[in-house]
Amino acid sequence: MVYISRKEHFNAAHKLYNPNWSPEKNAEVFGPCANANWHGHNFELIVTVKGKPNPDTGFVMDLKELSTLIKELVIDKVDHKNLNLDVEFMYGKMASCEIFIMEIWNILAPAIQQAAPSARLHKLKLYETPRNFVEYYGE
């Protein structure tokens, strides 16, 4: 099995806030991330695809095609947006990185399989900051 990865960058704002809680409880649990006026990040998304190289091309998947899928299906929808307000696939969901990465998986996994039938999405890694990141394997 060969693993290929593509890294993409985007900027987005969000707020961590549970509407069932008081403002005080939200501030206690989420701290400044519950700021009523939002806060933003310079995100890095790393998409890893696994598979056996195609004998005709030597590719697990064409990385240019992978980049195009990521940009069209995710980056164009979230870059310079508010995850809580502007991103349709995040409506009504907690805008934590954990939920966000799972929603990205739900979008990319079937698109990758359709584009390269012998390839599978293996892992997503989302950096919120240089020191804070989440990984998801679709489980």
C-alpha cells in the first residue's frame, strides 16, 4: 500500500458555543474561543490517500486531481468564511475541529473513490494552529 498526501491552506473564523448553555458556562468551558465576535485561524489540511499505484501511470491518484477535488469541495467553501454562519455543511453543528474534520471526511471520501476507484481516503489531518491539530481516519 502506498500513501500519498496533499496539503492545502485556508483561513476561517469560528466560535465554540453551545446554545443550550449560558454565556457564563460557554466562557468557562471554551474560554476566548466562545468570543461573541468570533476568532480566526490559518488552517492547514493534509489529505492522505492510500492505494496501489496504477501500472499505467504509476500513481495511486493524480495529485493534481486530488488538489482540485480538495479545493472545489472544501477550500472554496470554507476559505475566508465563518464556519458557524457561512459554511452549509457546518450549519447547526458545533464548529470544533473534531466535528469539522469529520464533515470534511464525509465530503472527500466518496469523491476520491469516484475519481480514483482503486484509491481510498486514509487520513485527514487538520492544523488549527501550529501546535493544535486533529487527525481522523473515518472511524
